[in-house]
Amino acid sequence: MATATETRESGFKTNPDYKITFEPSPRRVRVRFNGAVVADSTDAHLLFETRHLPVYYFPRRDVRLDLMTPTEHHTFCPYKGTAAYWLIGVGDRHAENAVWGYPEPFEEVAAIQDFVAFYWDRVDHWYEEDEEIFVHPRDPYKRVDVVRSSRPVRVVLGGETVAETRQARFLFETRLPTRYYIPHEDVRMDLLVPSDKVTRCPYKGQAHYWSARIGDQVFPDIVWSYPEPILECPKIKGHLSFFNEQVDAILVDGVEVPRPLTPWSKDWKEKATTVPDPRGPVHRP
């Protein structure tokens, strides 16, 4: 019987501009589950794919396959082929279909054949060298620069000026819109209500959120701050940033900043398929 990769044509045939690159990482990368190290490699690779975050792939020789059991689950990727899956079992805990690989990938990505990857949130901990990392691998081609600026910044929401400053810190992050971090004293904190929402960013740390209440309108989780950012990003500590995509306007030097379309936009799902992906195709040096 023919396999899926033999009967289905590679998506690269009809979409040659789609990009997948597979590059070795110089970092030792480890994965822990239920107290056991289930992957430990100095030869992990990063897979970069259009419209996807980077993913760590591990050589099978560096993975505890003795703790894994093949399952009947399979999925098909038009650019990589048919994926096989494994269950992780350590002690009394199991993670169903937490590991995947492509035993017979399309020829354009043949290099991934002897590698497997892990779902980030189905294991307990990830480490680069001896530091724990969160959310997803850090892209070595991404920069995060924070620069102090005396240019006037004003944020308008619900028809009100909710922040106005000449002390903003502009955060420039590769292939993302500029974010404007504003000190507390220049924000209408009386209009903000602390939220229970907490998120992590692999480049900045753990963010805490506020909602805004203006008249009868509530704008949920529209402001965030990093009280204790990671050591690589100290300048934004304690400053607040508003979602450019959701406020009425952000003005810099009195000129309204164009509203970006990103995954944080309310109409992202409707428009994403018609907007060029700012993250790809990316040509690596």
C-alpha cells in the first residue's frame, strides 16, 4: 500500500515561496518531564517555517525513546509530510502524542528525517544551557532593543487621553510593531483595573495586565507591564504598554502611528490570510 508521502504531492510544488530552514543550534537544549530528562542534546536544530514560531528538533539518539511509545495518531503537513507521534511515560504520568517526527519527509526537508520534536506545553521544563526558557525557543535572528525617547507619545482610548509622556521607552522587536512603554506617572492609572491575566515572553519575561474602564466601556487586558523583566531587557521594568492594535490611536510627535495588523488585532482571523506574513519568507544569512 502506498504511504501518504507517496500519494500526496509536496506543497512546495505549487507554493515554491514557502520557506522552511533547518539549522543547528550552538546551545545545549534539554527537556524535562516528571523529573526525568527526556531529551538532552548539543546538536538540536531549529526549524524555521513561514507563519510559524521556531521549533526545536532533536536527533533521536539524544532522546529517551525508551520512555516513549508510538501511538496510532498521524497528521499531514503539506510541506513536511506525514507525522508520527509518541506518548511519553515517566512514572505515573503520561503525555499523549507529546512527541512527533517525520519518518518519511518530503525530499525538500529530508534533513528532518532522524529528528523528533516536543509539544512545548506537554512537557514540564525546557532549558538552554542551564537557564530555563519559556513559551517557545528564542529566535537567534530576532533582536529586542529598548531605546529611551523624549518624543511626545499620546495614547487615546475610548475618546480619552489615557497616557501622555515625553519619557517613553520605545521597544523595537524584529518583525513586530514598535511598542511604547510609558512610566506609571504618565498613565491615567485611575482608569485602569488590574487583571488576573499573566503571560510569558521568551525575550522579555512575565507580563501582568490591566483592563481599562472608560465611562461605561471596558477594554479588557489592553495594557501590560513587565515588573521583573529578564536580565537582557531591563529598561522596560515597571513601564506600561498599550496594544497599538486596540486603542483609538497612539500619536508620536503628534502624528498618529499606523494601526498594525497582528495576532493581537481583533480582526486578525478574518484578515490574516490576505496579509503578507512579516515573519516570512525569511532569508537567513
